[in-house]
Amino acid sequence: MRLFRFVCCGFSLISMVTPQVSAAEQLVIATSPSVAGPVEALGRKFETTHPNLRVQLYLDSGLDVRRTIAGMENSPKGQYFIGSGPIHLVAPGGDELITRLEQKYYVLPGTRRTYAEVPLVMIVPESLVEAPSSFEALAQDKSLRIAIGDPQLTVLGQKTKEMLTTLGVWTNLEGRLDRATDTRSVLDHVLNGQADVGILFGPDAIQERERIRIVVISSRETVQPVIHSMAMERYCPNRALCAEFLEFIQSPEAQAELKRLGYASPAQIQSIKK
């Protein structure tokens, strides 16, 4: 997998994705840095069964991805047309952008596929022998100090407060909460002994799995997870290939790879399995 960021935006994209080193076909996914890891992992897996294909990522913030695609769609007449665009798929961090792109018809209606959910997890240092067995158990042991993201500053904190409020323990815990300004700080507070347990998003916890362990994973009933999807760009140059990739990301093989990275299978995939 060749992971890269285009140095030019808008109409120069088509020249950037022209193969220069290999004659292999390219599949270009416009995505956000926040989900580059899972999207790249999915691309690698897909390449193993498509030896003459290279999945490449166009990395940019969600807003700039939208601007780039809007620029393509509104380019001078004749510059791009159906089947000639430089981008195959759009996979932003979160679903709001895809919804907006669908409304503008910048991605093809009906092609959105949800591939991952981001659960909250409780972490403890690897050295801690007796760990809480549930989020509710945090209210029972009054000695535990809990590191969380600040609800005023972070999405992590907002989701954590939502979950603990739903469980009815937020008020009970407020005096023992160690509010951190970001994910890294939550980890540091746990690893440095400032807190006994921490609450993180699953993928962030997996990155430190050699020093911490995950003891509890949130359920969909207690907190609405962050959802990640991708869809086919309207000018996609190979719709059959895109459709195949979109089907692949919901396959058991792809979902196993995402689980290894700390993600959970979306509800719609789980319902199909049942």
C-alpha cells in the first residue's frame, strides 16, 4: 500500500494519480487523517486478492476534501465527466460529510457503506490485577480515580459523559474524574499513576496495548458510537471496482482486520450475521 498526501488539490489530482512507477491500476480514496489507519489497512487487505491494484489515499481534512470534490464537480464544462474523475471513493472521519455530499449529488446515492463503529473502552495499566468489571462498577469503588477527556473540549469527553449519564453514574463520579485535554493525556494520566483507570475510544487504546489492557467495552445501548462510512464519488473512473471494494469492507475478513485495530462492526453488519 502506498500511503500519500497529494501536494496539490483540485484539478491537478488527475496528474497525481497517474501511475509513474507501476503499471498497476490505482484505486484512490479521499479520506481524513483521523481514519487513515483503518482505510489503509482495508486497502492492504484488498490488494492481497488484487495483485495488479494499488490502493492510494488522498489525505486532507474533511472540509478540504469537500472543497476538492466540489471543485471537481464545478470544474469548467468538459474537464470531468462520468467515469473520468481522479477519485474513486470518499471516506471521511464521520458520516456528516458524506451526508452533505449526497445532498449535492457529489457521491452516488445508495453507495454509502458503513464499515466501522468506534466504541468507548475502559483501560487500566497492565500491572493492575483487580480491575472494574463494568462502567457501573466505577461508582461502587470510591477509591478509583478516572481519567476522561474533558467534555467541554473533546468529542471523547462528550461521548464519555453521555455514556456515564445514561448509566446513571456520572453525578456519583464527578468528584473523582481527572479531566484531560486530549486522548494522549488520558493515556499519560493512567500510565503515570495520576489515575487508576481511563476511558478512551477503542482504536486509541489499541495503540498502547503493550502497556495497558482493555477491561470493558461500551455497548451501543449506552452510547451512540461514532460511525465511519464511505461512498462512491460521482465521477469515479471504475464503478465496478468501487462497488467491489464497498462490498469488501463489510466482509468478515475486513471486519476482522478492523476489530484488530480497535473498531467494532456496525449494527447493520451484525444484523446481517444474525
